[in-house]
Amino acid sequence: MKNVFFIGISGIGMSALAKIMINRGYQVFGSDLQVKKTTLELESLGAKIFSSHQASNIDGMDIVVCSSAIKPDNAEYSSALANSIPIIKRGELLAQLLNEKNGIAVAGTHGKTTTSSMLGAVILDLDPTIVVGGIVPEIGSNAKFGTSEYFVAEADESDNSFLYLEPCYSIITNVEADHLENHGCFENIKESFKKFMSQTKDLVLANKDCQNLSAISSAYENIVTYSTETQDADIYAKNIEVKNGKFVYEVVLNGENLGEFKLSIPGKHNVSNSLGVIYLALKFGVELENLKEKLEKFKGAKRRYDIIHDNNIKIIDDYAHHPTEIRATLQAAKNVETGSITAIFQPHRFSRVKFLLDEFKGVFDQADRVVLLPVYSAGEQNSFNVTLGELAEKIGKDGIAIFEDSNQVKDMVKNGEKGSVFIFMGAGDISSMAYRISDEIKGEA
């Protein structure tokens, strides 16, 4: 196998694997309708990328890689089938690469990108391979090709592709209902996580504070638990405080107090995320004081409480789109921000809003103001008859506003009082809006 073709190569997950394959000496080709930063980066590394999907693009290819979002009627996909060119899913390729190494897979409904990025950052001196769903500032990319035995990856449960993985170690942050358009029901999700745990060869690090996860992990012997809520765990955090905008806490591992740790990224949920990272980093031989220093310097992955403007007003870009993520992000903001907080939320997928509608109740309570934007469909039709009015009513926040376009958002942000904080939240294209508004404000300054 020499020539590898990625359908939809510029996506955050696909581009990461494409970079790894280039570094492994393969000729990488791909197609994508959008030109992104990842597109340009891959081209600079030697990839040939087509701006349209055509059957002729895959002439001479040895294998075709696609994500679960690619439909069978895609011209390249159907041509590969007709010409007997092997087709594998992105998750299968990731598994082939990770399973041959000392693989560490980070799974969970929330927190995967932050936790895997954090782990990659603190063991960077061990020269790991890293594949995550976000840009890690320490490496300036979503991927790093390493020469050591360690391979850190984010494990995607949305389409069950994480079941291709057979890691030596796994961290599971939580288990909740999401992606029900794929899984059908929550019981199916729990069964998938059980199977994932059974496929982990050495140790599973499980968040004991998640009741769903605790219930399904209790039957497994190779479990290490972590907690911010109880001291009845293998590793736990205590005396958690916010000092000078940082989270400060003590960590106890198997009864031994490891002293004080500091996190520059906000939120108790990130203290929780750090515990599995601390356990594995120490197990892999990272020196304690070095570990503490790297954790304090960790700034988080892009789009995870990403401060993109901080001059008179503050603009924050955040990926939160599930009710649990939104609540955690706003609680973190309330802990560290001093100005009024406006949450600008772009719901993601009609199916998610419909399936999780009841869970949106109260999640924006820590915000001073809430603005709802039209649903980012991600290709779905609104067969669920979802309305923003229904979502606003369920959220139950006084004064909630519904904006139809970005100009209304821009006017609101530009007229914000000094010290105001605007958090752009969602998994769609709201990030582009946040950057565009930030750039306009900077240009007028």
C-alpha cells in the first residue's frame, strides 16, 4: 500500500490521520469541498487535494479512507467499490495505527479532546504519536508523529468507531446519552462502552463521579477510579479552589498526597479530566514536578474555552453543544470571570435538540444573558419539527433572545459594556462567527 486517499480529508479527524500517514512515508491524496487551514497544512506536507468529489480522483489509489459521514452515493466511494479498491473507515485506520503501539485511548461523552490533548502535552518529552479532535497548542496541530511506543488518541463513540480500538490503556471521562440518531437508545451506548472497556488490555481509568460509568464499570477488574467528589477512589482531588484565575487543588494517589497542582484552564470538570492524565503520566515515568509544571502551562485545546479577544470585552470560543458541556462551561466561566456573561448558543443537529430537549432545562442558569441562534443542521432535515421557541421555553431563562443572523450578534457584542464576557457555544460554524466579529472589533480599535 503506497497511495492513500481520504474522502473529506480536511476534517479535524481525517486530517490528523492524513498527517500521520504522510510522516509514515505514504503518498497521501484526498478531496474536500472546503478549503481550510488543515487543507493548506496538508498540501504543504506534500498531500494532493482535490476541491471536488470525482471518480477520477481515486485512479491509482491503493486504499480509500472515509468517515461515517460519507454516503454510498459519493462519486469517489462508489468508484472505489466498482473498481474493488479497499475502503476502510477512519476509525479502522486509527485502530490499525494505535493497536500496534502502547495505545492510550480517551473516550467519553464529554471531555475527550481536552483530556487527550492534556495527556499528549504532559508526556511530550516521551515523543508520543498524538491524534486528537482539536488543535493542541503545544504541538500546534491535531496530530504529531512520534518515534516512541506511546500513541495517544481520542476515541469516538458517536458512530461506535472506538470499538475498532484495542488500547493498552483507556481513560473514560463519562457516559451519557448523545448521538441517539446513531445509537437508538441509551442502553446501546452503555453496551458499547462495556465492550470498549473489555477491549482495553491493561488499565481503564474511569471517572467515579459519573454514575452511569460507575454502574457499568463495576464488573471489570482492571479499573482505576478517579474523583473530585469522593475520597473513595484510587486517585482523587481535594481542597479545590480558584486562586488568581487558576484552579488549585491537591491530588491523593493510593493514599499518598502528591501535593498541590494548578490548572490554567477553568472548570472543576477539567480538574477531573486531569486526574486520569496525572495517573498515567506518573506511570509512564514523568517526574512529578515536571508534570505539575506542564499541567499548569497547558492552555487547552482550541475551541475549548478558547479566549480569542480580551480587550475591554472578552470573546470566548467554545465547542460545548451538549447540555452537560454547556452547564460545565458556564459554571467554569462563573468561577473565573468577573464581568457579565452572555452565552450565544448555536444548537447542533435537530435530532440532538429533540432527543435531549428536557435536559436543556436550567443549563444556562449561570449566564446573565442567553442568545439562541438557528440550529446548525449538519445535513439533517428538520423532520422533528424543532423550534427555537420550544427550546427557549425549555431552557427557562428570563429574557432569552432569539437572533436570526450574525449582524444582530455583532451589534450586541460591539456595544457590550467594558468587562463583558461573550461565550460563543456550539459545534457548528459559530466559531467562524466568533472570529469574524473579533476581527472586526480589532480592525475598528
